[in-house]
Amino acid sequence: MSAKTLEDLAKKLNISRRTISRVLKNDNNVAGRTRERILRHLDREKYFPNIHAASLASKKINVIGLIFPRDTFLNTDFFAIDTIKGVAKVANENNYQIMIFTQNKFDGEQCLRMYKSRLVDGLILVAISKDDTEKLEELKRSKVPIALLFAYSDRADSFGCDNKRGGYIATKHLIDSGRKRIAFLHGHENWFDAEERLKGYKQALAEAGIQFKPDYVERGYFKYEDAEIATKKMLGLADPPDAVFAANDRMAIGAIRAVKSSGKKVPEDVAVVGFDNIPICELFDPPITTVEQPVADIAYAAGQDLINSAYSPHKKSLLRYFEPKLIKRKSA
């Protein structure tokens, strides 16, 4: 249905174009009798409505754009799935749809084009880096509704786990179990959550009077293979670690592989703690102790905020942290 046809239909039924647009988008905010009258007429006249044209007429299309860094989307499967589940749930409850995009590097101009061309009503930006948050100013000036997910900036509403707390409780658990030489498997450079987990790790060491050793920090880039290589390197030190805290569960799996291939046992010789609590943690040998973050709940909150901000933008940016939880299993 073109915008012109939509206008003709509104005149014919003596119903506002906005109301018809709501019915076409399955918006519940239309009286039952009015909805039935419009739908009966569409069925009788064999109309095949152009939803996008109807949306343009109402200046709202009920679509959330969910943008992932391509590497994050491809290499953190359960994280990406749970993120999509959370946003999809709140979108469904509010008669929205979601469109998923990936970018090799954050592209603010592309994001602006998506909004200006009426492809989306707003954007959720997932796991952008510290450097990328500096590029949000133009989107803010252009009044593009955005929410940050697992990234943080005073330029946009931001949602994530209290990662510093998560890093702290993971490391403290290892310390409380008698470990003194605790290594940390880092993620990508400038990635907020891994940096915060490192801060929590350092805090727990300092409180226990354990000296921080740079040789005990290696990047595993959130991947099995890289984490395995990094762990083998640390196990080859003159004074090797007796525990590893990995900034995600994939890296924890890589660490366990490295420990086993070196002829040592987990947790007897080297304890391992991960982060995220992906499903395979329970099935791995040994089952992995990890820090759980409620990814789907955090994504749901970001989606709800974006939908709300499309109607009434916040004057001051919101920062909301969700509490992590230690899940104890046999790896530590």
C-alpha cells in the first residue's frame, strides 16, 4: 500500500491515517471495533499493505537496529545468541522488530544513515571499544536514539554487568582456595568489560597482599586457540601460575586444554575460573567454575530503554550495572 493509497483508505473509512498505520503494524493501541472494521475492509478489497510506507506516514517504523562488531558476533556464539534473545523478547512485547547488523569497525556514518533513511527507529550498539565511544557525538547531535550494550559512555544510556565486581569475586575465590600465583587471560585491547575484569583481578590481589605480576597477564582474545597458546606461555615461566582467571569461558576452555597438554591436572595443579557461564561449562571436563552475567536480562533492559527513549529521550545519560554471580564447579 503506497502512502497515497493509505491516505485514500483513511478518507474512505473516515479514520485517521495514523490509526490505520497502527493496525498495519499490529499495534495494540487501537480500539477493537476500529481494528476489525479496518481489517475487514482490507480483506474485502484485497489490499496488500506496504508496511514500510505506512510506517513512513506515521514517522515511526517499530524497528530496533542491533549492531555487533563482526568479530564479536562470529566468535562469541552464546553471548551473541543471548543478546539477541533479550532484545527480541522486549521487541516482541512492544510490537517491534529487530534488524541485526555487523561492522568490521564501528561506523558512525553508517549508523546515522540507517536512522535518517528510516530503516530503524533507534540503535543498540553492542560491545564497542573505548575509542569508538568518542565517535558517538555526531549521533547524539543528530538525536539518534541509541543505547550501549556491554559498553559505557556519558554520551548514551549504557547497560552491562558489574565486571569489576565479577573479576574481583573470581580472583578472590581462587585466593580463598589457597592459590597465590594467579594469572589473568585478557581479551581484546580497549574492550570495556575485559578491562574492568582486570581491575577487579588487581583489586583482589592487592587486598590479599599478593603482588601483581605483568608476566601473569596474557591476551587470549576471547578465543580457545589464543588462550591455549597464552596459557602454555605462562606455564613455561620459571615460577608458573597455580591458577588462571580467564575473562570469558572460551578462554577458560583454552586454558584447561593447555594445563592438560602440559601434563598437569585441573584443579589440583592449576585451578581455572571463567566468565559468562555458557552452557558448555557444565559439560566440560572438569566442569568450569565461572562468573555468570545475565546477558539476556541486560539486553532486554537496553531494548526497553531504547523503545522508551524513542518517545522521550533522556536529558541525562543512564548507566545501569547488573550483578554478577559466582558459579562454583570443579575447575576451581
